[in-house]
Amino acid sequence: MSIQTPRFRGVDPATCERDYDSAELEFMQALEHYKKATGRRFPSSSEILGVVRSLGYIRVMPVSTGQ
């Protein structure tokens, strides 16, 4: 009997790989492109944030209710 939990759902037990959604694949491809272009195998947090921003992601601050 196998137990399906959200954490392990979609993981192939033979390869430990899971199905990625399109946003995850886009990010992984952009990061791989960055690593190849810069020769950096282990980008810093700042560099990863730059990759995320290059994909168009921005931080949206919560609206203040004035309380």
C-alpha cells in the first residue's frame, strides 16, 4: 500500500525526479543558461535573484490598511 502525500506526489521512485510545472521548468532553464553564460557552477543568492527578476518576477508588497 502506497501513501500519497503532497510532498512525494509525482516523484518517480526509480529516479527521484518529479514532474515540474511550466514555471519551474522555465526557472531551471534560465538558471542553467545563466550558469553556462557566466561559468558559475554555484550562483550566489543575489545572482539567482537576478535570474528570477530577468523572468519578470517582482515582489509585491502587501497593501497597508493604515492601522
